[in-house]
Amino acid sequence: MVPGEALVQAGLSQNQSSLRTASSEYCDKAVDAGWVKSNSGLAGLANTLINGITNDPAHADSYAARIGAGTEAPALVLARIVSDSQAARAGLSDVSREAHTLLQDSGAHTATRADVMSYERALVRAQMAYRSFQSALGEVSARSDMDIDTAPVDKELSAFEDVIDNARQTADDLADKYASVSSAKS
């Protein structure tokens, strides 16, 4: 009996580790790709969530500025927004798949607080990236030389928004599972 229990524990531990690893990699990619700014810890994150922007009044380091939304050829800017949104959407989908795997596991240690927190952190980064993409689209759309239909960009951003909405539900389900596991231990 003991070897079987040890095997189950190892399998569950691997899934938990996979979710945390995928979440961490997604958050790192969001910063490295320039979709979101690296913030200064919890205070920076709270400010971004509350205000939607950081304390940088010029926004010189914003996603829109980094991709040249105000200066580069509109077609290039729109293509970059679509490409980045697709990558962000695919990355969040991958993290969500790991969360779904964890949700389907049964046993006493299937959902930990660390799992919930890591997934929620990835979700927050995705929401920040989405806002960055929307802001860049708004900036390029307001230019006088903008004469390109933004429907493909709008369609991609809508698809990313749908993935974010599904991820919110997954985060709630994961939190519920953690709460039920925690209460069962009590």
C-alpha cells in the first residue's frame, strides 16, 4: 500500500509544480516580451491594478511607446499588436491547461495556496497585457495617418479577452478546490 500512495503523491506534486512553473514562465515572458512592465513588487502591482498605469507620467516605457504606436507605420504597429496578443493568448491558454489538469486531479493535496496564487498572478499579467494592447491600438488609431481597418486587431483582442474571461472562471474553480481541500483537512 505505501508504494502506491507514494506514487500518487509524486504525480500530484508534479502537476502542482507544472502549474506554478507554467505560471511563472508566462509572467516572465509577459515582462521579457514588453507586454507589461516589471513592477516594483506588491506596491507596484497594486498601483497598476488600481490605476491601470504606473507612476511614469510620460509613459515612455509603455508597450505603446516600445512598439512605436505613435511613430511607426500603422500597418507594422497593428501587426505587432496582433502577434503579441496571439502569443499572450496562447501562453495563457497553456497555463490554463495546467490549471485544468490540477482541477481534474483528486486527492488530499491537489490544490495548494501556491497553485492558486501563481495562477492568479498569471491571470493578472494577462489582463495587464490586454490593457497594454488596447492602449497601443487606441494610440495608433488616433493618428491622422491611420487609414487601416482595425477589425482583425479587434477580433484578436476579443479572442484574448475571451481566454481571460475563461481563465477568471478557472481561477475561481481553482480557489474553490483549494478551499474545499483546506476545509476537509480542518
